[in-house]
Amino acid sequence: MADPMPKIKTVAIRSAALKALALPARILFPPVCAGCRRHVSQPGVLCGACWPKLRLLERPWCAVMGTPFTHDMGEGFLSAEAIADPPPFERARAAVVYSGVARQMVQGLKYQDRTDLAPWMARWMLRAGAELIAEADVVVPVPLHWRRFFRRQFNQSAELARAVADLSGLPFSPSAIRRVKLTRQQVGLERQEREENVRAAFRVPTEVQIEIAGRRVLLIDDVYTTGATVRAVAKALKRGGAGAVDVLTFARVLPGDFRADESATI
């Protein structure tokens, strides 16, 4: 039987070498809290003051919308929202409630170029969307219009989607759907205005329909506010041939918490 010690020593040496190489970067750019930017022990973590302010979404929740219940209502129980206004997607899940530290993280990613947050936010998304990821065939982000992308230079939803795909091993298809209409920013719009704003705003290009044809698409966005954007994208994906669409976001504005003046989504 081969002696395992040489292999163990090699792994230990490689690990030590990687840590040594990373040391100068940690000295020059020490890791900071994803919420308040205090120094922390490792990248992507929250400090002791910020962690209690993050509200993770947990079961029991609506089987369709992913909104939490105060107590277990039984397997497959649906919320009033899912019954009164059935969505064009199959299921929606989110990792955290959009408030406090979570809101700061979303706005840091979106408005302050904190793309370094995306992989860490995606880890929480994987936890919340485990059942969706297990059945997904391809990961697709909510797209930006090309003019807005040109100004911003990145799409926060695509950064999250890329990280989710990398961590889950799923194919990533950033061009599977396009925003063909330059819509107004959703911030400040009421529910009905949001729906009108994104109506007919998305289309699956003919040349890439093969990427989603008959497949179960995992649609990624940063925040689920009223659901107007992901509903419009899900409809367009299904018109383009997708077999089913699930939605996974980092944060979620809970029913009753929506305020048009501060719920920032694309």
C-alpha cells in the first residue's frame, strides 16, 4: 500500500505557499465587513455588529413565492399573493430580507462597484435556492439595456448569476435574453407603473433560443421588489422556448414592506 504521507506533505506545502502569496495582498488590501467596511478576519464576512442585522429568509415559506410564514402551514401551502396573482415563473426564492445590511450590500454592488461582494452574496443565494439549483439546467441574469450597461460597465445581476453558476457548476448564459426597450429606473414607481415600465421590454434573440429551448432556467436578479421585472423576463423566456423558469434573488422586499421611493431594483 502506498504511503500517503508524501501526498499529504505536498498538499500542506501548496496550501502554505498559497497563503504566503496572498499575504502581501491582505496587507495592502485588508478584508473589510461586507456591510460597514470595518476590518474583518477574511473577505466576504460580516462583522459582529452587522451580522445580527441580516435577516435570512427561512422555512416555512410559500412553495411558489418563497415568502415566509409565521408558522408552518403544511406542505405545499400557498400564500395569498400566489393564489390571487399566479406568477409566470414556477418558484421564487431569496436569501435575505431587503433591509439594513442587506440593502447596503445590494447598493454597494450596484452603485459603488463592489463587484467583490457578488461571490459572497451568491453563497447565501445557493443556500436559499438549493432546491431550484438542483433542478436547473442553465443560469440566466436579468439583463440591462445596452445603453445603461455602457454607462455602468457591468450588470450586478450578471455578476451574481456568474457567481451562482461557478459555485453550482451550472451553465451560464448571459446573452439568452435581451432588454430591447430602454426603460425608466424602477425606483420611485408604484406597482402598476413598474409593470407598465417593463412591458415588452425583453426578448430572447432567435440565434440563442437553442440555449434555453425546453430547459429549466434559473433567473437571477439582485432584489425581488414587486416582481414586475422578473415576471416580464419569465414571460419572455417562455415565449422564447424555455420549459420552465425559477427565480433566485439575493434579497426580497416582503409583502407590505414595499415603498416606491426606496426600493432600488433595475
